[in-house]
Amino acid sequence: MPERENAVPTRRPQQRLRLAARYLFLTVGAIVVLFPLYMAVVNSLLEPSQIAHQPPPLIPLHPQWHTYPDAWSGGHMAVYLRNSAIQTSIIVAGQIVTSILAAYAFAFLEFPFRRSLFVVFLMTLMIPFEVTVATNLSTVSSLGWFNTFPGLTVPFLATGFGTFLLRQAFLQIPRDLREAAQLDGYGHLRFLWSVAIPLVRPAIAALGVFSFLGAWNQYLWPLLVTGNDNSVRTVQIGLKQLLNTQLDQLNVSLAGTVIAVAPLIILLLIFQKQLVRSLTAGAVK
Amino acid sequence: MSARTLSARRRREAGLAYLLLLPALIIFAVFTFYPFLKNFKLALYQNPPYPGLPSHFVGLHQIGSVLGSSSFHQSLISTLLFVLMVVPTGLLGGLVLALAAHRQLKGMAGYRMIFSSTVVSSVAVAAVVFGTLMDPVVGLLPWLGLNPHPAILDNPTWALPAVAVIAIWQFLGLSFIIMTAGLQSMPDEVLEAARLDGAGSWTMFWRVTVPLLSPTLFFGLVVGTIYAFQSFGQIDILIGPQNAAFTHTNVLLYYVYQALSIQNDPGLAAVLSLVLFFILLALTLLQLRFLERRVHYAGA
């Protein structure tokens, strides 16, 4: 590491001390933040009798790997993971498609009531989903969508936030580009597909990661619409079930928890930049 | 080009626009606006004590009786306490970690990844993980010598703070990400100039960093408050509907959930939903006004 401190030799010891203090603070912070998940991993590898041991073991000396296959098949985590994967894919794909279409209209087309319709889209951001749950439940049940993937996903196939995010991205595209494409005989749909979408790919990725996180971690709605049916129950509701049914097998429940969070940790490692971008849209600038 | 073909093209363009907006508009109409407005009607109808009977119109009576009920007051107080415990702590924690990690030093990318990581953990994951740590038998509390009776999650005094700790941990990642983005968007020259002027680090923090960061702090405040009002999964998993009222953890949204799926009372749920909506709306508007007055804009 090239040390800038070298330039001022007289202040060096004090600055080194400060640097050490900073690293110490960061490391303590990191340990505190990681501790709960670390303990979940440790406890998932212990025998139930060892978990109750005081003081709690901080390292699994004899890891019991069987808890993972137990949670996977016995705890139905495989089924729940598949269901969550289907539910999340439908929501992410749907939100991206409807947002791209609407955002393109707002950014590139002229039509009556454009401003008012944009306000309508923004108004959806003011209505939390929880407030609409009562009636949505009866709508979904009258459509016969209880315990089905349409019931789990259709209410979430459009997003005001996503439309706003992509409209902002589309507006960055120079107008000349559209005019040039028009002279080349590109219609709107062809321009959208082969010019506009490739140009805003980072924003689409940001929306995708954001939708993924939201959909995967949904709790209230899946809890209400998947009732007591295993066939479409998602990971989050499955975890609650796993905890209720296997209290004496806490290690298996925790193995299930680790399985449930693993896809998202991988997502964070790969797409950290996109995730940060979508979470802070509106914070800066 | 004649005026006629121009207007035909305009009309075609408008038609295309409406076609592109249609999918989203249908979803919003059916699953956002219709159910939202329906709340106003449902709130005026009382549900019979037995299912199967028709609900009947009672006007404002139901709204009055819900708003005047002690269970509503308890729920409102619990919700506000929960928000007050979660939001300031989460924001401060995120800010402190973001300030500590805001230097171009070796290993910072790793620390940033760790501090952001709790953003991906779902409420169910957080609840199961912390539920184990807080368990009166297998958890850490007996070992630490902190074991209240009744057990922490069944305890009317300690259940709400315990659930708040879980929410703070979950919110910390988002708070850190927001604060880091705010710090990174701050112009380095300003900080450098202040440092050259001989400002100490404490003065720097209060006179330069905080004012420049105020838009970020307010954004975090809005996001955090909305997040806290919408949390109830930890309570559902760790405490459950039978114990929520007794342990003073029956927050508004959990009350809505119970009205819907346990009491089968859409009228009650509608009144509570509207309260939740107006609180969130008022907070957003209040914060927007506050934002306009107080917040320092660079260059202003």
C-alpha cells in the first residue's frame, strides 16, 4: 500500500495510531454485523444438544453436515426454493417488461394526458401495498388464484418506481439518436429494441436486482395467499413453517435459513454495484 | 408533409403510447387504485360477528369505534415506539460505519461489502437467526447473564426492544449503503479546503459533512420510517398473534394482518389500513416540507 503519510514524517506515529484505531473499529463493526449469520452457520452444524451448551460453542468442532440435506428434502427447502425462484423470476421479468414499455412511452412519445398519466404512475409510490391487501385478497380469491403462481405474482407485475427509474435513463439518450434512427427507417419498436434498451442496460440491471430482492423477500402477501399449501409456498413462509414444525431440530431450521439467504448473498457479491445504484436512486442528485 | 398525414401520425403515436402504458395501467387499476379506494367503502360497513351474514352500512360509526378502542391505541403506541427505536439507531449506525469506511485504504471494499450485507437478509431469515440467539434456553442470553422472566420474547417490557434490535440489524445494511452513496457524492474539494483552513475533525464533521449530507440523511429518514412502519414479519414469526397484544408488539400492520386472516374482519382492516396510509402520507409530506426549508443544497 502506498502510504501518503510518508510525506510528513514527524506526524507518522500519531497517524499510524489513528489508522490502527480505524481498522480496529471497522473490524469490530464487521464482527458485530456478521455475528448473527455466523452463529446461524455454526449452530446449523451442531447437534441440538450442543447448541444448548453454555457458553455457546463458537466453532463447530464436529460439523454435522447432514442438517443441510435434511432441510433440503425433509424440510422441503428444495420445493420452497423452486417456488421462490419461479415467483421471483415472474415478478422480475414482468416488472422489467412493463416498466420498459411505459418508460419508453413517457420518454419518447407525444400523447394527450402524458403528464397526468405520469402523475398516476408516481401516485402508486404513495400507496403502500399493505394498504391494498384486504381487497386484493378477495380479488385474487374470486379469480380462483389462491395457492397459484398468478395469485403470488400478478399484483406485482408493474412498478411505478421501475417506470420512473427507466424513464430517467431513457431521457439521457440524445434526441438526435432517435431522429437519426427515424431517418434510417426505424419505427419506435425497433428503435426501442435495438437502440434504447441496449443503451440503458445498467439501469435495467439495477431495476432487476432491486425487484429480485423485493420479490424474494416478500412476506405478507405469500403468507396470505399460499395458505397451507406446500406446492407454491415460498422460502420465506417455508422458513416459518420449518421453525414451527422442527423446534427440536433447530440445527435443521438454521440450515434452511442459510439455504434461504445463500442466493441473495451470491446476488450481492455479483451485483453489488447495481443494487447500490437502485437502492440510492433518488438519494443523491 | 401534409397536415393530414401529420395528424394521422400523431394519432398513431398516441395509440402506440397508450398501448405501451396499458399493461402497467391495468395492474395499477386492479391491484393498487381499486383496492385503495375500496378501503373507504369497506370502512363504512361493519362485518357481522358470524361469517356468512351480510355486512351492513354503519357510516362513520365503525371508524369512530376503532379509533377509540384501546387495542388501537396500544397498537399505535407500539408502532411509534418501534419506529423511534429502529430509525434513529439504524441511521446513526449506518452513518458511523460509512464514515469509518469512507477512505481509500486497503481492504475497504471488503468492509463495505460486509456492512451492506444485511440488506439482503429477509425478515424471515433475520427472525430465525435472532430468534435462536435470543432463545431463553439455547441462546446467548443465559450465558451473558441476561435472562428476564418471562423470556425476552414473551416479556411485555422487553419483547418490543428485542424485535427492534432485529429490525435495526436488517436496516443497517440499507442505511450504510445510503450514507456511503451520500458521502461519495460529496465534493472532495470542499472537504480539502476546510481541512486546509485548519478545521479540526469534529468541526469538520458538524460544519461541513453534516450540512452537505443532509439530503442523504433525510432520504434515509423517509426510507427508514416507511421500512419501520411496514415491519411485522419478525413479530409474526417470533411472537405470534396470540401473544402480540400481551407483549405490546401488536404494531399496526400486524393488527391489519390479524384483522384479515384471523378475525376475518375487512371493515376493521380497512380502517387500520387507512390510518397507516394517512400516517405514511403525512410523514412523507412533512419531511418534504422540512426538506425544502432546512436542507442545504450545494451551491445555494
